[in-house]
Amino acid sequence: MRTLPRIVVTGLGAVTPAGRGVTDAWEGVLAGKAAAALDPALSDAGTPVTLACRVPEYDPDAELGRGTKRRLDRYTQLALLAAAEALADAGLVTPADGEPYGQGLDEDVRDRVGLLLGSGIGGAETWDSEYPNYLERGPARTSPLFIPKMLSNTAAGTIAIRSGARGPNMTVNTACAAGASAIHVARDLLRSGQADVMVAGGVEAGITGLSVSAFAQMGALTRNADPVTASRPFDAERDGFVMGEGAGIVVLEREEDARARSAEIFAYVTGAGASADAHHATAPPEDGAGAVLAMQRALADAEVDPAAIGHVNAHGTSTPLNDAAEARALRVVYGDAIDGVAVSSTKGVTGHLLGAAGAVEAVFAVQALRTGLVPPTAGTRTVDPAIDLDVVTDAPREAPVEAVMSNSFGFGGQNASLVFTR
């Protein structure tokens, strides 16, 4: 039986409402300050919910090249920024002024570097702006950039163009599990030998009048107007999530390859599990059965006992049904061992990043291993007694854990769990 190679994380990138760049984003979630704020664009659009979690402002033309704002949807821009940080962090590209990819990857490695991103929506801003233009000005004035800007695989393709990566290039959509699913599949591509490096993660920029109105009409978004407590995972008074945007990217390699080039290894991607609820388009089963399967498969894949997990970065969306189902699922998977696991949801700070959530939270899971700190669940004041978990609130907790699980669950009943070890 062939022994599967160990896969390691050698680069991290993040563009989040908690901060731009991994260092700032991590400090932001540790500070526990909610990023939710009144969004003027939503107010102008008259949406029923006007809070959102935006990334810090940036100038796409200055940072990514002239014409970027016109030619690339916001979700692609965020992916480009996060991927550039991750590739530089891994020592694979050298940024230059005005060009975050510098000269790109060395020619001799380009064929063996692949991209695998997750996104739930793709070019939402392009859809939101171009359809009214089509209605008002007619078919002849439809932008020729519409299709390439809105396609959900454009981000991965554009990163390849900027960096020169010619390896496998794919985009997955498992809704809010997409970022974690991308890391799962990227790891398996490395194990199969189809690439030597995989740039993997998730991206979303769906804060538009249409998207926010639709989520609000579903009853998924909080109607709490207080930015500090609007996103409050596991809280007794939780009533929905706050939409966020962002991108999270990890660079993955086989351990032997990373060591051969003297790369710094941040963590091992030790386990990955996936499942389907086969239950409902938007609601999880009350017992969290699908989540149970994903977590069990991740632990079995990692060959890690539940008692070895010291921290769970929960999906924890701040919706009544999701948080309750995840809590029940954790109790089933971990048994009494869950009482010794520090659980938190960083969505209290970032809001729900949809297809980017699993990737950004994977970055935070790796940071928890590296720093020995578990971030607090911001916004949560009184943990729902029915949750029955050790939810970290108020302040970071020192916990030099050896293994972390990160959970991501999406509409359609698609579940993904990842296990990272020191």
C-alpha cells in the first residue's frame, strides 16, 4: 500500500473585514472588535438590512495595475491580493512596487503550480450593475466584459495569468463550504502527484443590493441594528448573520518538497472530510447528521482521536438553526471530550464571508496553532444554554493546542471539515 505524502502549509494570505493581510486580520479577530458597520451603498439601495462587513478600502488600480477596477470584478481583485500575499509568504514570488506578483513564478516551476479556489457567487457586483444597464440601454450596450467579470472561475484564472502558474486550475462551488472544499481537493491533487504546489482557498464579494435583499427575504440575515452584537454566534439572542466579503489563500506542498527548498512550514493539513445533508436546500437537519459525517471523516483521515483536538473554529454563523445543529454534531462526534475543546467562531468579527469563509477560517486555524491563542467569539454576550459547548468569549484564550478542526457548512447541505496539526 502506497504511503500518502504529508501535505504542509507554507504560505498564507488574507483580505478580510478584520484586517488586510494575515497579521492584521489575526490581530483583528484576537481583539474581538466586530467589523460590522452601516453600509452606505446598501442604505442608498433601500435594502431591508444595511449592516455589512467590508474589507478595508484599497485602490485596485494602484495596487493591481491600471484598469483593474474596470476590468475585474471585486471578488477577483480580493483573490488577487490574498494570493499575492500567500505566494510571497511562501517565497515563491517577489512583489515589486505596483505589481504584487513581481515577475511571477520562476519559469522552471510554473507547470507544477496549480490553483484551486472556492466561491459561492462569483462576480456579484457585475451582475448587480450590468443587468439594470441591459434593461435601460438595451442589448447593444451590454458590456463585453460582463461574462469574464462575472464567471466564478475568473479569479483562479486571473491569478494564474498574473503569476504564470500553469498547473491544474479549478474552481469549486459548495456554497459557504467552498473555501474549505477547495483546500480539501487541492491537498488531494498534491497527493496524486498532479502538482508540486497548490494555491488554494476561497473568495467572495457578494455585498450588493440584490444579494443582501435576497438573503434578508430568506430570513438569513440579522435584523439587529447594533454593529457590536449583530453577529453573535451561539448567543441566546442570535437571529441571523451579517454578510461579509474577503479572501483567504493557503499555499500547500508535499512536506518533502517544502523541506527540499527550505520553506518554512506553518502546519500540516492532516485531515479533510466532506458530506451532504441530503435534507433541505438551506436548513441543516436538527441533529447535524451531515456535519457529523464530515467531522468524523476528517478525524479518520487525519488518524487523530477527537480528544487530541484542542480547538474548533466553528462554522458558527449566528443563525438559530445552524449554531444549534453544529453544537449537537460536535457533541456526537467528540462525546465528553468536547468539554475540553475551546470552540469559537470568528464570524463574530468578520461576519459571514460565504464562499470565502472556510478558507479565511483555515488561515485563522493555522494561526491558532502558530501562536497558541484561540480567538474569542465577538458579539456573544450570553451563550445559549442549549449549545453546551466551551465557547470562548470576551478575550483570546492561551491554549498551545496541537490540533485544530475548522468546520464549514453550506446551503444545499454541503459540509466540509479540515484538521490542521502543529
